[in-house]
Amino acid sequence: MKFFKQLKILSGFLSTAIACPQIHASDAARCNSQETVIFTCGFKNNKMVSLCGSPDGAESYIEYRFGSKTAVELAYKVSQASADRSFHRAQVVYASNAEDTIWFKNAQYIYSIFLPARGAPGLEVSRHGDIAAHFECKGGWAGVQGDPTLKSKFIRDHGSSDPSVLEQF
């Protein structure tokens, strides 16, 4: 029964994201008011993560931002000028669950925004396969805003894959 309730919540989130593909940043503290919110949520430690897209007509980019409401602690921007950088997206399949994941590699760390079919979405940071940090969105799916399915030339889609896809980049 719990699985069906979570599936219903996930279906509601996805239908909202599809019906409202561009959520603007007035609803999200880490993106500015001109940007499109691809993903954002807050954590119990009063930090938040956001994936923000450039406004139409501006130099095109997507930027990851992590920090408190008053300070960005880590930003990772991908644009035409940063051809050596990219975001990746895949549906990762596990033995008892599956999740959509958007990730990037910065130095030796992989930063992964995860959106599981069962459980709370959030952020995981890993190094050489070991988890360095794990945060779940406060409020679970209810605490998430944005459209993580948004198509972008800065996100490489890998389709469906096993968890090892995260270590390949």
C-alpha cells in the first residue's frame, strides 16, 4: 500500500512538471527571478540545492548552486564557453528501486541529484564510489520544485542504465 501511495505522489509530481514546464525562480531561493528552475529543494540543515537555467535570449547556461539562503557555497556552471563541462542524466535501475538522476563531476567528486520512484529525492556527493554526503529533500517530494525532465544541450541524456553509469564520467 505504501508503494502505491509513493507512486501516486511521484505521478502527481511528474504531471505537475509536465503541465508547468517552466517554473520561475520567485518560488526558489537559489535561482534568480529570470531563471528557469530545473530542480530545487531544501534540506534539514538549512542548506538547499538548485539547478537553474538561463533566461531566454541570454547566453545559454545551466548552473548548479548549493548553499544557504544567504550564500552559495558551491556553483558549477555549464555554458558554451565551458565545453569541457557537462551535466548528465539517466534513469538508474537498482534491484528494488529506480531513480532519475542528474549529475556532474567536479574534480574527484560526483554531485548527483536523485529522484527515486520510492523514497525522498535529494543530493548525494561521492568520491571514488564512496558517499561523502547525502541529503534528502525536506518534505520529501512535496519539498521539490522544478522540471528535472527539461531538455537542454548542456545535459547529456544516457537513457536507462545501471548505477555504474555514474562512475564512468
